[in-house]
Amino acid sequence: MRSKNEETILNIIEYINEKFFTVREIPSVQEIADHIGVVKSTVSKYLTEMENRGLITRDNTHYSIETLKMKKTMKNTQQLPIVGNIACGTPILAEQNIESYLTISGDFLGTGRFFVLMAKGDSMINAGINDGDYVIVRQQPSAEEGQIVVAMVEDGECTLKRYYKDKRRKKIRLHPENEKMKDMFFDNIEIQGVALKVIKNIDS
């Protein structure tokens, strides 16, 4: 049977984890005190004991409290920029194009630098990419034929299409995965990255 001291420590850890993983906030000492029904000074003593036992780490402020669960979960994650509508002529990861960030495990991604593009329209539906889906893209300036790329084309416009080289026409062919749409041909494009994964809602 756990002692009251151990139960309180467990309650504090569970509350910190719940607050962090729900709203990405670290509760204040006062919030912890209110949650477990003690005064702030008592919480401070518990936090010191927990730190000494290696159950949490922190600096001189409560905002840096990190539990073992938080440390294990966050140690191999990346904050991927979610890119919205691309302004013509601006770099794809320019500040004005970044809408927010998505936290993804590095084990899920592999090596490299990545960004997330929200798919627009239905040009890639036969590849399983629908309007509103999040597409994880590895940043790279080149691609193999047949890969789905984010390409900057004329006037700085970015498009998500399958990449081919048309040797007969001596053009680059960008192929939409939708039989109702025609291929696009360009003399030159600038590859921004290669699509790797899609995050989508499941239709109910």
C-alpha cells in the first residue's frame, strides 16, 4: 500500500503530465496546490523531493518542470512547419507562409528536414491525397522519376504533382493523379521536396 507521501507525488506527476499533453502547458505551483488540496509551500517541498529523486527536472522556475514521461516523449520529436497558401515568389518556408507547427516523432520521420503542406483541391486523389490532407514533405532539391514532389513552377507558384522527365519533348512533366486533369509541362521547375506521408481524417 502506497504511503500518503507517495500518493501525493504520483498525483502531482499525473497532473503535470495531463496538463502538458492536453494543452501543452506546465501547471503553476498554485495550480498544483489547488489540484491536490495543499498550500504552495507544501508543493514546493514535494517538487524538491521529486527533483532529488530524479522524478522530474527543472531550473529555478516551475515552467521548466519536465517529468520522465515528458522527457521520453519529447526527446526525439521535430516541430514541422505547416505551410499554407504560398505567396508567389517567396521561399516556401518564408515566415509569412508558415501557419503553425506540427509535433511529430523523429522515429516516424527518419532523417532529414521536413515541412507539412496542406493539400488543396483534388488533383492527387488517386494517390490517396485529398483536399485538406496534411502531406509531410522531406526538403530536397531533386527527386527520382515517379516521386510526388512539391515543385515551384512559373511565377513562383507551388504545386504537388508526380514528377517525370519527358525526353521526347525535352520537358519536365508534372502528372496529376486524377484522370480528369491533364499533365503539366515545363522547361524548368524548382523542386522543394518529396512527399513521404499523408495525415488525414478517416471518413465516418
